[in-house]
Amino acid sequence: MRIDLHTHSDASDGTDTPAELVAKAVSSGLDVVAITDHDTTAGWAEAQAALDDAPTSFRLVRGMEMSCEGRGEDGDPVPVHLLAYLFDPADSTFAAERIRQREERVSRLRAMAINIAADYPIDPEEVLARVGTSAGRPHLAAALVEAGVVDSVSEAFEELLSRKSKYFVNKQDAPIDEAVAMIAAAGGVSVIAHARARMRGRLLAIDHIEELAERGLGGLEVDHPDHPEDERVLLNGLARRLGLIVTGSSDYHGDHKEQALGACTTDLDAFDALVARASGAAVLHGRSDARGER
Ligand code: AMP
Ligand code: FE
Ligand code: FE
Ligand code: ZN
């Protein structure tokens, strides 16, 4: 079983449509894929419809990656990404928070685009026109590549779009304690994404992870392309000690990032534990009877 529990579509900052994402998951030999766009469930319906062309053995997990704020190792606030799986999309408290976050994303991206447009030839409205449902810095990065300001999305992130850049604008993310509670109340399972990816910036304090485990956190994403081996060892030990589910995932973003679908995967036991813990939404199966197409 090949299980990838963290991928993005163009409902947020990936480049594949949700249908393409499902088709690629099938053709690349995955048995389970989770769609986890930033702060939106907008890709769910299209991904679900694409199951018409997926084999019955294939499964889709509906999820999301929520933008949160936790306590950093130095005691100061730090951005944290929290994966949320199989929650009820109709839960009104959680749905309202997603709307608030997406509005925050649009105004923040507009502000950054206006800042950059003062020095470089980009059009802020054209940047926003690229956004599907959930605006992110990769949309601005793509505009900068097209305008010839930088050669690649990653180059855009190195300086112009980094948190240290004079063009950077912060957004108000959800306090992670509240997010964990919100996801649980909606019947979902929460998993902290890439918690030890130092290349992305400062890290979440280990003792905050311990506190969250007591407050209903479901798991830790251990195998992730941005995690060096020693950090995977650390997270594995932490998960075992705290009784948390261990996941592995690619964090696929289509052409916006290098990692391929299935670059890291989740063990079947862990996947089963995650599904058993969820009560907000079901895992969906492929509906095509065609055989031998994989
Ligand atoms: P935002 O959600 O607007 O704060 O933008 C953060 C998103 O940008 C992350 O979720 C990644 O998908 C993407 N990202 C961050 N760093 C890089 C990078 N170096 N290269 C490509 N994409 C990146
Ligand atoms: Fe992203
Ligand atoms: Fe993330
Ligand atoms: Zn992600």
C-alpha cells in the first residue's frame, strides 16, 4: 500500500486541478491520497468526482492544511501548519474560521503584491486573478517568474517573499491549541505538518507539542521531504512517547515544488489508526471497474 497524506491542488497553491491530482495519484501507483489544500475544502468536490475514473481499490482522504501559530523553541510565536483530516466540512465554527483565514490570505497577498509592485514590474490585480480559492505566496512567486524578476519560485522565496523581506506582510493565523480543538470538535484528526523542517524557519517548541498531545492532537508528520534523518528519528521517538500517529507524505504542489507524489508515504497501520479516530467524513473509494489500467 502506498499512502500519501499531504498534497495540494490549485484550490490553494498547487498547480494541478483536483481532478488531475487524483488522476496522477492513480497513475503514479498510489493507493491512497489525501487532498490537503491550505485553509480550504474547495477542491474536495472535484477530487471526489474524479473518483469515477479511479479503480475501486483507490481511496481519497479529504483533508486540509490549516495555518496556525504555536510557541517557538525561543518562546516567541511561530507559524505552524496543521493537517486536518476527515472532519465535517459543515461544522460551522470551523467553516467560519476557514473563511476568516482565506480573507486574511487575500488581503495579505494584495499588500505584499502592492509592496513589490513599487519596485518591480508586476500587477497586483493580475496576481490575485491567479488565485483559485486560497491565496498564497506561490501565486506571487509565479507572477515574479513570469515577469522575469526571478528565475524560479524557490528563488522568489529566497529573498523577495521571505519573512525577512521588506515586502513581507504577516497574516493572522489560528492559535494552534484552538485549531486542534476545532478540528476534534468537527470529528477530524489533526496532524502537525513538517514540524522539524528547519529550512523553513524557526521550530515549534517540543513542550508545546507535548501540551497539544494532551489536548487532542492526533499525530505528527514524520517522513517529509524537508525533514533530515535526525529530525525524523526525534519525531518518531516523540510520537511513540506521546501516543501520536506517525504519518509520511510528499507535500506535493505540482510544478511549484520539486517533490513528486509519493516522495514520502504513510504506513498502513498508521493510516488505519487515523481513519478509526475520525468521525466527521468518510474515506471515499474509486468507482471505476476497469482493470489493469495501473
Ligand atoms: P503562504 O501560505 O502564503 O504563507 O506561503 C507559504 C507556502 O509557500 C508554503 O505552503 C509552500 O507551499 C510555499 N513555499 C514556501 N517556501 C517555498 C520555497 N522555497 N519554494 C517553493 N514554495 C515554497
Ligand atoms: Fe503550500
Ligand atoms: Fe505546509
Ligand atoms: Zn503543504
